[in-house]
Amino acid sequence: MKKDISIIISTYNSPNWLTKVLYGYNTQTFRNFEVIIADDGSDNRTKECIDKLRKEVFFDIIHVWHEDNGFQKTIILNKAILSTTTSYILMSDGDCIPREDFVEQHIKFREEGHFISGGYFKLPLELSNKIDKKSIYSGKCFELDWLKNNGIKPSFKNNKIAANGLRSWFLNLVTPTTPSWNGHNASGWKQDFLSVNGFDERMQYGGEDREFGERLVNFGIKPKQIRYSTVCIHLDHERGYVKPEMIEKNLKIRIETKKLNKTWTEFGIKKELQEQL
């Protein structure tokens, strides 16, 4: 049967976290999907992890990999986009475990001429390590009481876990957070991605997903905010790949995109300038 949605999950040398994330997708209420792992140069541990999980999960896994040459997430994401077999794509990260209705909500809210903007519920490292297969398959790790018993403090942000039904609808409506393309939880139409030429491959860590969304908006695609409906929990980890010069370079590209109202990057899936040289 033809799949209805492709899920692109980015990862880099985090097989333990990726395993937990794929367990999460194995609990989904909507099951007609494929998973594409966008692997930015991980060593063989990630391949071994995927090979092992293929025997357990119900969904197909496509492993898209390139050699490790520093932070090249935008490049591997573009390769992953081209590897999808469906017209609709959900993107998330290999450190974000989805609640059982995660994919279902993206399917429910998808709409022509729009992309969906979701959020995440961030966990501390100690609790990230504590979450295991049992707590994922049982759904306990998405229960606020269980999270509080394991150290989560009272906060308005807890609504990202606790809200549902009319409450989540109302919070989506009134949140002051501007909907944007969030690489950990966003979805849209493949043809729209191709129409803006995918991700700008000059960009490294820091706003590279936002710039992609800004070009989609410039192209006329409207963002839809559902941060309280699409729930995933974010596992903590170090970010040794973050460098100030990356942030500065990306900011300049984003300023140019905004100033020129750009819809197309010459450094995306189709590399027209490079081909002409």
C-alpha cells in the first residue's frame, strides 16, 4: 500500500536517543507512513541500531547517510527529501520522542497552501536517560504526573504535555509564539519544499530551519500553529558542534532572505550556480 506521509528524522552519533525515538513511532495511532533517517555522518553504531530496529517496528526505514564532514544537516535533509516516496513530509529530530497521536495530528491538520508548526517539551538529562522502552510503549513518559514524580517542576510550559481537546485548540489560538518552521516538529507538502529549493546548504547550526520556513512564507505558504496538539518530548544532550561563527553566518543569510523576500536558494537541492561554473 502506498504510504500517506514520510517522516524525516535527523540524527548524528546518537543511537541510544534514536532508538527511543523510533520506539515512539512504533506506538503511533496513524500507521501508514515511512521513516527516512537523515544521518549526518554517524559511525557504524547508528546503522547497527537501525538494522536491529527494522526487525521490531512496523514501518519501513530508509537510511540516508553521507560521510562525516562537520555539521552538514542541511545537505543530508535535502538528500532525505529526495528519498521520500510521498507528497507530504513531517520533519523531526533523533532526540524527540513522539506521543502516540503525533503523526495523526499532523495528518489531521495538514492543508494545501500551509505548513504545520509544532513545538517540543524539553526534558533534563537525568530524566532523558531514565526514559526507556517500557515508559515509551506504555505512554507513561507523556503523563504529567509521571514527569512530575521524576523531577519536572510546575510551569505553564507543562500545558504542552497536559493540554488536549478544546484546551489545546484554545492555546494554539492564543499563544504569542509566532509559527515558524521548527526542525524538531514541522510538516508540509513536498512540492512546496521543491518550489523553494529545499534547505540552503551553506547554513550550519542556528536558524537553518527557520530560514527554510521564511522562504516558504515568502512563496505564499502560510504557517499553522499547533504546538499544543503535536506533542513530542525532547531528550537533552550536549551540543559540541555549536560555534559562534555558524550563528553569525546563518544570521546574515536570514537577513538577506528577509530583505530580498527570497523564495529560492541557489544553494539548495538544485545547485544551478555550481552547475554553471
